[in-house]
Amino acid sequence: MLQGGAAARFERPGVPTLSAEALHSIYLLLLGFSVAGVLATGYQLVTARPASFNIFGDGTGPIAVAHVPFLVFAAPFIMVRDAIRVRRSGGENFIAGMVVSMIAGAWSLMSGRVVIQAVNMLGLG
């Protein structure tokens, strides 16, 4: 066995490493964006129109209430998709796109955490 244990085998001088917490955060971020993309794409498949923040209709009734949980998890995908669409038309500067991406990333990180907690509560994880 090498001196220093198993961890010493993977550390090389001058090569940066990621902590377990950082890898977990990346996993949550990717999971959140994946769930958002699946929800938004599934919505578009079912309704034949892209998901947006304007799906509430008149804003009252059970249909509007049912859209809230959907938008909570699909929002990062909608935000990034809309930012790319605006950027392609030339109507947004770099700073605005960066801010939208940061907000969508933080939102995705939190929704990924909620998904993991829900999976663990259901006993699937």
C-alpha cells in the first residue's frame, strides 16, 4: 500500500482537484437543468407551443395554480432559452446574458437540491 493512503494516489502536484462538496454542487446544477429541460420539452411536446412565463392565462383558477409548480422547476430552462433567443436577435448585451445565466444557474442548483430531497424522501435514492 502506498504511503498516505488512497487519497495520496490521486493527488498530483500542480494539478487542481475538486472537493466532494464542489462535485456535489455540480451534480445538483446539472440535475436541476436536466429536470427543467425535460419539463419544458415535455410541455412543448404535449401543447405544441414552447413553455413560457405567460402560460397562466388570466391568472385565476385551478389551471393557473397548477402551472406554478411546473414553472418553479422549468424556469431555468425557460430563462436560458429566452436569453439565447434575445441574444441571437441582437437585443441583449453580454452583461444581461451573464446575469440571466447566473440567476438560472442558482435556480437550477436549488431545484436540483429539491429533486434530490424528493427522491430520497420517496426512498428511491
